[in-house]
Amino acid sequence: MIRFLRRLRRNSDGTSLIEFAIVGPVVLMAIIGCVEFGRFFWIRNTLEHAVEEAGRYAIINKTATSAQIQTQVRNRVMGVDPSTIVVTVTSAAGTGVTYKTIYATTSSGTVSFVSGFLPVKSMKMEATTRVVVGD
């Protein structure tokens, strides 16, 4: 029996499998987390880009209505269902100029993460821009 225990102690078969069983889930979770947060920031960036493009549309088309500007935002956003984006367009008169503020936000829980084991289930995003549309 003592010979068997000594031989078992010297045997290293299966140690890499045990090490992988310990480290593998941690590494896999880190990779999935990086991909998920990369996707989140990509969607956030496209929302900001959509709002800025709608601002450019408002500058070029000075008579554009709020509904047309909202449609521009929804047409340009990617990664989220356009119907879940709430767009608010407000006009404000300044000294000799008119400003339009375009504010877009996703509905609560719209941007959800694929992996259910991350501590964050969904996030809300918002983007805003203010442009001069003329006098």
C-alpha cells in the first residue's frame, strides 16, 4: 500500500486538466466580458454618431421638423431596435440664432448583455448634441 501511495504522489497525469478546470472558467468569463463591453461601447458610439448626423441634417435642412430629425436618428442607429430609442428635439432661440438640442436615449433594459452570469443585466444609453440651425 505504501508503494502505491508513493507512486501515486509521483504521478503527474491529469494535472493540466485540473489546472485548466480551475483557470479555464475565469479566462472564459474575462473574454466574454471584454466582448460584451466592447459591444456595449460600439452601440453607444453608434447612438452618438446617429445623434450627430441628425444634427448635421438639421443644420442643412433648416425647416426640418422634429419628427424628421427623430427619424434621422432612428435610421442611423445600429445594434438596437430603432423603435426603442426615445428622441427629443427642443428648439431654443438665442441672440440672432436658433439652437436645436437633440437628445436620444434607449428605453430601460433595451441594451442587454448576452451572458447572464455577468453582474450587469442591461444598461441605458444616452447621447445629446446641440446645433445652430440659423436665425
